[in-house]
Amino acid sequence: MKQHLLLTFSISFILFFGIAGAKTAQEWKSRVVYQIITDRFSRTNGDTTPCTDLGKYCGGTFKGIQSNLDYIEELGFNAIWISPVVANTDNGYHGYWAQDIYKINENFGTAEELKELIQACHERDIWVMVDVIANHMGYGDKSQLYPFNDESHYNTFRDCAEVPDWDSQGFENCWLHGLPDLNQNNPFVRETLLSWIKDFIQTYEIDGIRLDALKHVPKDFWQEFSKAAGVFTIGEVFAYDLPYLASYQGPVDSLLNFPFYSTMRYTFQNGGSMSSIEQYYGGASATWKDMSVVGNFVNNHDNARFLCNNNNVPGFKAALAFSIASVGIPTVYYGDEQGYGGCGDPGNREPLWTNMDRNHEFYQFIKTINQFRKQTEFFKHEQIQRYADNNFYAFTRGQHFFAFTNSHDFQKRTITYHNYPEGTRLCNVFHSKDCVEVKNGEFEAVLINGEVKIFSPYAPQSDEPQPEKVWKKIKNSWAESLSIGKLSSFTRIST
Ligand SMILES: [Ca+2]
């Protein structure tokens, strides 16, 4: 009885204080995150006319997102990361130029509409991560910023561009792109930010936060800020030095994985040796405190998109698939599912409303991987490298085998390092008739024109054609596909 009372009390306590909804880093491992710039996703009235100036507001809203949750859910995402929501100074369509941290940016909608969006997401088991800035405020007259309207709230001006690379402390109190830099050692600033984030999370029932400009704020502040937030925190350190990034895991739960991003770009965009992936994991597994929660990505709002001035469609598919399949929490930038190729900021922040085609090959490709991830929960399994050379890389997670190449030529490898029992039949998640059988302790993996394969004993199977016949047909069709310039003719040859 005592235990029963205690349990009842605990549940009441949790419900009353709303802690039950708070999501931890470990819980976030089940998520695949879709990154949205609210201003660029969808307008309230469904207006699809193009935006004439990407440097200003284009009209996207919270209601616009809410009306299109079907699009996100069908694509297989179970979390969204939305751009900062607080009121901004002029032209802050991206949200990174706060004017009043207590007000919601009215260009995107009301506070009530933000709550409604988040509730609508929760009804679909889509978690919401909000981008948050504690480093700086927006441009302009400081007396007009709220509540940090006094010179004493800010560090003395020093341009971050003038800070030498080695001076990590210098980065913490410089002005990034000339934005007024908050002094977190000022008691008012510190306490205000800490109580603000706590209230903000609880008021809107936010499941996680993405922290902007991590290296520009002292770590001890982030430690307190994360604790006050009480939800999953993933930070941005815009740098490629793995030990430097990893030093922030602890103060915050997770980091956006820029070293992974650069490895993916090097390998799949530029055709760099796939041994770099093996090297990345060699260093990463020993350096990250917890690699299973880092945020893997291949595109974001600060970098030219993968397809900028580049038509390497198979390479982009491979990089996307790799980021969703490999250990970590995948983050996919809106527009990837429509094959967007915008270059530098703001060119990489295209409106989505002109292209929301659910039949687009990238939409279908991402959907297939996300569904497979959800159905099999392969993210719960360790990632084990099974093969690596300059042009071929494969790993397993549980019983699922993922194979990638940076080459657009015919690639065939015999896989001997695996733990499948003899006679196991593995089929390709992307093409159900593409199956192989484990014989004499090995099986063959063939990749054509840069394709990705996910072999699984749980993929839909077909009895015909037999694997040997498939290989013969693949070889023939490969030559044919080159002559007609198709990316892959596998669907055709299996008919
Ligand atoms: Ca700073």
C-alpha cells in the first residue's frame, strides 16, 4: 500500500510539474530530426508564390508548418527542429537576431499558435526542438532590446574575426558578425537567461533545444543553462576539430557533428577515399563522450547545399542514407527531400512551398530509409564496420547490412566478415527482388552507379529471379545504363 501511495504521489508530482514530457538525450536516439526554417516552410494561407528576396521575410508561419505535418510525418520524421521563435530586429527572418526574448516573433504567428503547433506535433509523436540563442542579441539600438537594454549587459566590442584561432577564451566575449555580445558573467544577464529558458521550455512543452554559437559562450554557463532547460540539448560548435567539439559534450548533451559532415562531403561529394570514413570512426569512437547522441547531418542552413553547383545525385543519396543509418541522431535539412541545391546563405534557405512533391525521388528515398529505421529500430544496435576500402564501405547494425560507394562504376565485394548463419537470405530494402544468400560463409554486394544498398533478412522478398541471374542481369544493364545515362536501371532489369 505504501508503495502504491508513493507511486501515485510520484505520478501526480510528475504530471503537475510537467516533467513527464521532458525528453532526455537517450530518448532522442529514437528520433530522426527534420530541420525547418519557419519563414521558409509554408505560409498560413497556402500561398505558393515564390519569394522575391531571400534576405527578408518570405511569409512562412507556425500554422503553415501545422497544416503540413502530414508531409513531414509521411516522410518518416518523428522530430522537427524549428528556427528561433522570439521577436527579432529588422529582417531577422532566420530568428538569430533577438529583440525581445519574452515575445514570439509575430511574423510567424502568436504564442498560442506556437503552442498549438507543438501540441499538434505531440499528438503525432513528433517531438519539437527549438533553436535558442544565448550568446547575443540583434543589431541596433541596445535600449530597444529587451530585457538586455543596458551597455553593462554586453561585453566590450571586439570583432570575432580578429580573434586568433588559438584563443578559445577570446571567442567567448567577442562580437560575432558584429552582433551585441551578452556578458553571461553579469549576474542579471546570467540569471535572466537561466530563468527564461526554464519558463520557455515549460510554457511551450518543448522537447529539446538546439544551442547556437556554443564556442562563443563559456562552458560553465552552458552547463547551468542545460540544467535549467531540463531537456535534451544539442549545441553548435562551427568547427571541424573533433577533440575541441567533444570538449563541449558534458556541458551540453550533444553536438552537431561537423567532423562527420566534412567526412561525408569529402567522400560522397568530392569522391575522396572512403578510408576517411574508417579514419573518422577510429578517432570519433575514442573522442566523443557519447557518440550515440551526436547530431549527424550533411546539409544545414549555414553551408552551401550538397547539390550546389553539383549534380552528384547518387553521392547525395549515399550521404543522406549514411547520415540516417549511422550511429547518432540524424538531422535532415528541409528541402533535401526535394533535391534543393542552393548555395551560400541566403541561397540555401529556399522556400519549400514551391516544391512539395511527395513523389520526388529524394522524398521517396528518405521515406524508405526512415520507415525502415522505425520498423526495425536498427538504431538500437551497435554499428560494426564490415568492409572498407577506397571505394566501398559497409557496416551492420543488428542484422541489417548497409553498403555505400563513392564511385559511379560497378563495384562488387565479397563479404566474409559478418555473423549471418549459412543460408540467410538478405534482400535490398530499395529493390525487393535484389536478394543474396549467404553461401560458404560469404555473400556478394554489388553497387551500381553509386547506389546505396540496405540488405536485411526483414526486407520484402521475392523468389524470382534467383540471385545468380540477378548478377548477370545487373552487369548487362550496367553497361546499358551508362550508354543511356540513367542513374540506375535496376528496377527495369528486374521486370
Ligand atoms: Ca559571447
